[in-house]
Amino acid sequence: DTAVSQTPKYLVTQMGNDKSIKCEQNLGHDTMYWYKQDSKKFLKIMFSYNNKELIINETVPNRFSPKSPDKAHLNLHINSLELGDSAVYFCASSLRQGEKPQHFGDGTRLSIL
Amino acid sequence: KQEVTQIPAALSVPEGENLVLNCSFTDSAIYNLQWFRQDPGKGLTSLLLIQSSQREQTSGRLNASLDKSSGRSTLYIAASQPGDSATYLCAASTGGGNKLTFGTGTQLKVEL
């Protein structure tokens, strides 16, 4: 199936740990994004990459480091996890830098104990 | 800084009713306006995208309009069905279309 897929779907971990979330799209899109949806369901962009190049970084703490090995993948690594990092993280992709609709993955629910 | 507001926050209607969801944005210099639906535990599904030069877009029972000058968009759903129950989000894009600023959503419930 063509889609944006994220792994893992659920992530439960202790405060202070380091974790990664992976995202892959097989839609042939050239732009990928990471969003954070908080407990009040508010969705906010974190990062955007176009052809492996960072184009949006929305004042996210530098504990969050995105990595795009190729234009089909955008991974998110988080160091020293904090309670406030608990949220649902969504990966998305689009064609031609936003001219076309963004396609979203099903999200990764991160819970910090 | 773009701010997007959606009214109402929640809406419950009987099946078959036509309804309108509202979205307003503070910065009219948008690239496009997008409507999404989100089902519980799922990601967002794109419904309609209106380019800044367009006034409306239609897909099936859905019609979205855009009035840039007043900073408003509406999503019209005709003949609502229980399967339409979801949270509907609008998003205004800037930065060449890359940066989406989302509203807080309207949670719709269509009852039998």
C-alpha cells in the first residue's frame, strides 16, 4: 500500500531516556514534516525537510534532532526525554513543497513516565 | 504570526442535516487553505485544498469556500451521515505552502 508509515505506534519510556521515531513514505513526495499534537489536540509543526534539506525548524528544543537519510525517510530522535514531551507525533509528506495536500501517518503516541 | 480559529468547537446534528463549519485566520497572506478530518487514534486525512487564487473547492458532499480578504473559510457538508463523525481541522499555509498553521478543530457527531 502507498502510505506514510511511522514506527513505533506506541512508545512508553522513562524520563531522561533517548528515543527515536521512524517515518517512511512511498508516495514519491519530496517534502516531509514532523508535527506534535498535544493533550488538547492542538497540532503544531516542528520540522520540514525538502529533498533532505531542512527548511522549517519551529523553535523546537535542540533535544529534538530530525534526520533525513533520503527524501523518502525522515526520522526524529529525542534526547533526554521530559514529561512535557508526552504527545502524539505525526509524520507527513507532500509534493512540490506544499502545493499539494499533505499526507499523514497514523501517529506515534509517546508517553513519558 | 498566523492564528487559526475554528467555531464551533463541537457540533452534534441529526443524520441528513446540512451543516457548516467555520474557520478564520488572522494573516490573509496565505498560500492555500486546507481542510482535514481526523478520526480517533488516526492521522489526518486531506479533504479539500483551496489555493489562494481560488474561491471554493468541491468533493462529493463537501464544499469549501475561501474569502482571503475577510480571513475566513467554511466547510459545508451536505446530507450528513454518521460516518462523517470526526474532528475537522482547517489549516492555513504560508512559507511557500510548507508551513501549515492548524486550527483547534471542530468535533462533529452525526446521530442516527
